[in-house]
Amino acid sequence: MSQIKHVAIIMDGNGRWAQMRGRPRTYGHVKGVRVAKKIITHASRLGLQNLTLYAFSSENWFRPQEEVSVLMKLMERYLVRETENLIKENISFHTIGDLSKVPSNVRKLILDAETKTAHCSGLKLTFAISYGSRQELIGAVQSIATDLKNGLINVNDINEEMISKKLMTSHCPDPDLIIRTSGEYRLSNFLMWQASYSELYFTNILWPDFKENDLNKALTDFKNRSRRFGRIESVLKTLFTKKEKNQHAELNF
């Protein structure tokens, strides 16, 4: 996995998958968690460095209370059952999002999982929970404004690097590849700053039907793309020496 450091997935289609089978939407979420566990393990064993899963958006709080309660219960169950497995797989657990809205028992389990897996040096697994990219950007701007007001920085110090460091994702690089299941073609308020140069991969497969080989297909598709970052390839090639090319393998020359 030398050419790709970070994959992010918008796990979409649980509700539709269940309704197509005459089952309640919550049944689809249960199946979706099972799929997520398999994909996490597969990504780890592929040697992927970072995997971010859009588990619960800030807008999801407006869903029916019963569905929200089930989603929180599933998160609780996942953390109780899987934290030790994450340690065995050498996976560190991280979260991004406004956890103040998350039930206190789930917050405690999140903190516990983050603490217990902090020493793990393999895959960095990030769950986006109660996450919205716009709110994340507002928080970054507010933090910079506070630093500016307190004289810690000058206005000319503000740049892309500073903003990136103020984001919740400062523990990992921007995603190289963003996958969205279910046939929808939008980011839905997910990693909007970080996705500036991400490759986007859309599939009609509903998340509960997404399998390890579907991830393999997305990764193969990524490898066959030429990432130019707004430049033409001939110009990019003149920017790096052979040594630098090896250090920047993710550019996929």
C-alpha cells in the first residue's frame, strides 16, 4: 500500500438495503456494522496506514429517535466487543466530531478505546461520529481567531498548514481516496477541506453488500489514476529528483 496512505469511506445505504428486504432501517445498520468490522480488518491486513469511516454525521441527529438510539447502541456494542480485537490487530482508534452530543456511556467507551489502543502502530482507524465538516471548519476559524486576538500569531501567519493543524484530522494526512457506497454522488459534509485533492470513487453497492473485494477494486482503480494536483504531469516530473520521487510515492508518477 505504498502509494496510498489514507482511505475514507462514506458508508451509505444501510436503510435502503433493509427496506428493500422488508425490514426496518435499523436492521440495515446492524448489518452495516458487521461489514465495517470486516473492512477494517481487511484494510489493516493490506497494510493501509489510515482508514476513516463516516459513522454518524451531525445531521443524523435529526433522524427518528428510535433510529438514533439504535445507532448509539451499536456504537456502544462495537466498542465493548472490538477494542481488544483492535489491540490484537495493532490498530489505533481515533474519533473526529462533536462528542458532546454523544451519550456519556458511549463517550467513556470512546475514550477508553483511544487510550487502550494509543500504543498500536498499525492502521489508524478514525470514526467520524457526530461529525460535520462545516462545523469543523468553523471551529478551526474560531481557534485561529482566538490565537490572533491573544497575539499568539499574526494575520500573515495564517496559511493552509495552520488551518489543517486546527482541524480534527490533524493526526492523519488528507485522504488519498474517498469511497462512497449506494450510488450517491456527493460528499455530504464530509472532510470538505481535506478532500481538496482526494480521488473520489462512487459505487452503486449498498454498504451492507460491500465486501473486501469491493475495497480491492476501489484501490486498484485508484492505482490506475494519475494524480496531478492541478498541474500537468510533465511539470510534476521536473519538480522531484529520483530520490524525492521515492519519498513521494503517493503521487503515483
